[in-house]
Amino acid sequence: MNYQKYRLIIPFLLPAILLYGVFVVWPYAQAIYISLTSWRGVSGNKPFVGLDNYQRLWEDERFHQALTRNGQLLIVLPLVTITIALTFAALFTQGSQQIRGAGFYRIVFFFPQIIPAVIVGILWSYIYTPNIGLLNGILRAIGPGDVSTSWLTDPKTVLGAIAAVAIWSSVGFYMVIFLASMQSIPTSFYEAAILDGATRWTSFKDITFPLIWETIRTSVIYLAIAALDFFILIVVVSGGSTTMGARRAEVAALYLYNQAFESSHWGYASAIGVVLLILTLFLSLGIMRATRRETYEF
Amino acid sequence: MHADAVRTGEEARQAAATQLAGARMGFGSLTFSAVSQLLLAFWTIVVIFPFAWMLVTALKADPEILSSPWTLPAALQWDNFSRAWTEAHIGRFFVNTAIVIAGSLMGTLLVSSMAAYALARFNFPGRQVLFYGFIAGLMFPVFLALVPLYFLVNDLNLLATYQGLILVYIAYSLPFTIFFQIMLPLAKPGLIAMGIFNFLGQWNQFLLPLVLMPSEDKYLLSQGLYFLAVQQGYQNDYGALFAAMVITMVPTLIVYILFQRRLESGLTAGALKG
């Protein structure tokens, strides 16, 4: 019996374990070790330097700036994305009648989420381009003339402009999630509230919001992780990992990429990665603790 | 088929319920729905307009593109598409991508289904550890593994090969796919839904090919498109670039239109439980 069982289990699990072990677990484990070396990639020999890289990171001004930008994203991405997504989801569910064209809106809003990030990035890089770009074209058409700036090189606008692209592409996804969560609330709750004289706003605040809290919380964690991992859009929108725009919007993951693949500081780059991983884990745990409140079963 | 039936029932229930609520709420509902329509229409434009602009630009001649973002093409430049396909090598990148995705998609579904089956069906020592070991992969940022992965693939003589990228794609798709197959049997992901998710995820992948496919004749679409965009600065063939973007979008668009319902319900189920 047992023998029979394992004759099935082992061959079924083996390919997954092998692939996962070799291409996922092993590189991650190595990354932690490499972060303790001053490896430059030229030879197989990796000089062990202990926590030296981490100490240098601690004093690295450029890394601090990068983390500050991650911190800004950490506030802006969840706040703006969830506010917009929640508003749209509420429009669909709190209204007195089914919104006309609801299905159409869902399909359209969700669409940017599934488009390759590279296309989204290139498209927006041309929307932001000063002369032939769409955004300045719109501003020139409706605005008082010279409000148009070079969004992607101005240090004041570049990170915000790229964050806007991320928000633009993910609002629909979170809206659909909130919608599903709202639609699972029994309607009898609302009927009872109406009998008690609740307005649309109070029923949203006192019924909908607490009952979808778990979903909002999950979304905050997703978006927080996205804010720490943020990097592909910066590279693509600003046209390269070492362009002026990318430098002015440089976040930790981009700094890692440049340290590794532009400067061959493999050890230093890996230390950045390990710090980011630790930050991600602590942040997820922290958000889970901070947002814990009574959950309602229904 | 069945999933659609369930969903329609749910929507009908929701519609009836909101109508009931509305009848009682009465006041202000006209304003509410007017404001709603306005906001929703606004966002629709914000989403669709860039894509529409992309499509129109893909049909314009370069001088037209450079003169103003607003002008419509005097004559439709279908030639942009053929230049993108041949001279900008989008055709070759398309074939490369198709080869890699075909292999990795089948591999992902096969390997993860077998593992998920063994993990879900049997009890054996170490089962929990294995399961959480796979799931942990969801938490780890890919770029942390990028450096060692590059050298590992290089050492295995798999750098810039289809097989190498296929194996890596499979390995990095396992956490997500195994998680879904075990945790959400009720969400009816099934093989088709898992296939759709992995198709979109792998088709859109950028970082792994960027690092693991460093030779130009093996470039995948997203990576080739990126280099095309970066080079555009001095080659100035904007029309071909926009046409290349349209071409790259087509497969995603087809999958989305065909499977929109299933995709949405699967993704939301995952997010709600996760």
C-alpha cells in the first residue's frame, strides 16, 4: 500500500521539486551568500566580506534617496488606487438601479491590467513626450498655452508621472475585486438599513465598508509590495535604466538592477535585494497587524 | 458554460436587489446615476483614448507623427506594419515568443498539475513543508534572484536558448499555479483558466528574457519592443514602433475578449481568498 503510494507521489512531485529547487530556491539562497561578498563577476572567486555591503548601504546617500522614493510610492499607490477603485465599485453597487452599460465599463476598466507592461510603458512614454506627446497636446489645446513641461525629466514630476501610469493600469483590477466582494454582501442588510432611515452614504460607510474590509486589506498589501518592487515601468517609460529620467525616479529595485547589470557590483546589488526582501516581509506583516480589526462573518 | 450561468444568476439577483433598494431610497437617485455615468464615462475615455491614439499613430507617416499628436493620417500607412514585422524583426520576435510560450505553457500545466495532485491527494511526511515552500515563492521579488539566476543559466550553457528560458518560466510559474490548483478547486480554475493566466503572465514577462536572452536573434516580443523603443531615438521610425506595439497587443487582446469572464472570476476569487 505505502509502496504503491510513494511510487506515484515521487515521480509526480519530482519534476516540480527539481525545477523549483534549481531555478528558484538555489538562486535565492545564492543571492543571500553573494550579498556577503565583494564579487565583481570576473572570476569564480567570491571574496567574503561579511556585512560590509550592508554597512556601505547604510551610509549610501543614493540608496537612501531610492528608498525615500519607494516610501512615497508606498503611500501614493495604495491610497490613490484604492480610493478610485472603491469609488467606481460603489457607483456600481450603491446606486438605485443597475448602472447602464455596467458590463461594458468592467471590460474597459480591467483592460489595461492585462496589457504587457512594456506596451503600457512605451505608450505612456510617448504620451509624456514634450513635443509630439498626447498629454502636452491636450494641455496646449485646453490649457492656457505654456503649461506643458517635460514630464519625464523634471525631477518634480517624473516619479509622479510614472506612478500615475501604474495607477491607471491597475484601477480596473481592484475595482473588479471590490465589486465581487460588495456583491457577496446579502441585500437584506441594506433593506434593513433603509428601513432604519439610512442614507446612501451611511449605508456605504456602516455596511459596505466594514464588510469588505478584508478585501481592502489584501489590496493594500498587494499594492504595498508593488510599491517596493516598482521598477519595470520606470525603465520602460523613461527609455532605459540609466537615462536621466530613470536616474531621477530611481527606486531601490532599479538601483539594484543598475548596480548589477550596469556596474557588475554583484555583491552590492544582492545586498540591496536582501534588504528589499526583508522590508517586504516586515511591511506585509506590519500592514496585517495595523489593519486588523473585527471581521464580520456573514 | 456553467460558470457563466452562475454569474448571470448572481447579476440578476444583484440587479433586482439594487432596484429594490433604490425604490425605497428614492431621493437623489437621479443625480446619483447622472454623476455615476459622468465619472464612468470619464474613466472610459482615460482608458481607451491612449490605445485609440496608439492605433491611429500606428497608421500615420513619420512626418505626420512628428508634426502633431492630433492629426489623422492623410493616407493609412499599412506599410508601418510590414516594416515593423520584417525590418524591426517583430516577426522573428513573435515566433521566438510563440516557441517559448508553447513549451513553457505545456510544461507549467503538466508539472504543476502533477505536483498539485500529489500534494492534494496524498498525506505524507513533509507535505506541509513542500506546500509552503512552493507558496513562499509568491512572496519573493524576482529581481533578488536575477543575478545568481543569470550565472546559473550561463553555467548550465542555457543562456540565450529557448530551453533555458522555458525551464525558468516553468519554475517561476509553479508557486502561483500550484497555489491556485490546490487552494481554489471551487473557483473552477481548471486547466483552461490556469492556461489563460499563465499565458498572459508569460506573454507579458519582461525581466527574465531581458536578462536570460541576451542575443538579438532570440529576443522575445516584449524585450524586442523595449530595445526598439530605446533605439527609436536615433532611427526615427515611429510609425513602425507603434505598429509593433499594436502587433504585440493582438494576442493578449484576443485572449482577453475570448476569456474575459473566466479571467475576471478566477482572478477575483484568488484575490478574495488570498
